[in-house]
Amino acid sequence: MKSDMELITSEGKRRDGRSPEDIRKIKIEAGVLHRADGSCYLEWGGNKVLAAVYGPREAVPRHTQNPLRAIVQARYNMAAFSVEDRKRPGPDRRSVEISKVISEALERVVLTEQFPRASIDVNIEVLDAEAGTRCAGLTAAAVALIDAGIPMRDIPVACAAGKIGGQVVLDLGKEEDNFGDADLPIAISPRTGEVLLLQMDGHLTLDEFNQAFDLAVKGCHIVSEIQKKAIMHKYQSAAAEVQE
């Protein structure tokens, strides 16, 4: 959808004052739910996301069990009050698609072979949505998995880049997502650089795609450091409580 709205000025400033390579403010807190095996609360710009992990536990129904490894089942849902125009609660085609790609991304890093016939359930609830909720959801889910003690090869992380006003930028905001030219969300394994998720909406030239991809990878590494600090803070706080 196109608009005459000015998304970026001639000086390179975006509507929220950010430069093209700036990321929105991010807050991550691990271990926020007592009845989940692992959990995370994340704020990313105007997004507010809660992730909860249950398992590993026996996969049910039994026909879903894999005798060689666990299955990772992510469920992404936008609360009915998360956006102004959401007409009804519950999963729609978009939520089903995002649930599937997040499940596949997480299965690439979880050591599923250690838990045959088991299920690792990841619930992602978007409480307030602005833009980039799939990246926020996957990033929160990764922290919740660590909080649950699920062994993984790496801590996956996601971020998006895109194009507005003919210029490639990092981490699209609401108006940029709605009225921009393209959106490129990715997820990676930061240690190896393996791409776990890659989607695109809109039109980019090859050069623009490469530029946006490199910028999104840079954003992933920025967010990865915030993830690590949140995890370290959780365990340092727990250690301090034990010493007391």
C-alpha cells in the first residue's frame, strides 16, 4: 500500500527520529512466569510480547511422536486487543504461517535428538503490536527456551530491514511497515551465521536485497547482545538470592 506520507527526510531522518541504521529500543526480561518451564517478556519499539516454554514432555497425540527426536511446536498468536483493527481472537492464516516458520527456525538450533518422542511447546503471545512481531516473537522464544534449560546449539535471534522512500533501513516501524516499499525479516544463528528464517514482502533490486540482508544481520547481532544480557541478569539474580 502506497502513501504520500514522508517516511524519511532528505537529511536521512525517519519519522521517529532514527537514522537508517538505528534499531528501536529493546527491553528483554527472562523468567517472568512461574508456572512455565521457561519464559520471557520482550518490548521492541511498540511491540510487547510474552513467550512461554513447556517441556520437553511426551508428545500428544501419540501419532505426532518422532522416535528419533523431539518436535518443536511454536504457537504465535496476536491478542484481540493487540491492534486497533483486529476483528476476532484466535489464529488466522498469518498466525498459522508465522507459527510454522518460527517452529522450523527453532528446530534448527534445539538439540532435539536428546529428547525422542517428546514435544517442546513454545507459546508466543503478542500483547501489543507495532511492526516486526515475528522477529520479536522468535527473539523472545529463544530467551524462554534458554530459561527453560533446553539445550541448543546457539541462541537464535531475528531482526528485519526494509526499504522506505527508496532507501534501505533497519528495523521498520509501524508506518514504515505499512507504507514502505519492502520488508525483509531474517533470523540467524549468531555464532555460525546460519540463516534460520528469511522472508520478504515487497520489491528490492539485487543490490538493495544484499544491502538489506547485511543490515538485518547487523541488527541481529545487536539484539543478540541484549538477549545475552537478559539471560545473564536472570542467573546472576538467582545466584544472589541463593547466597542470601
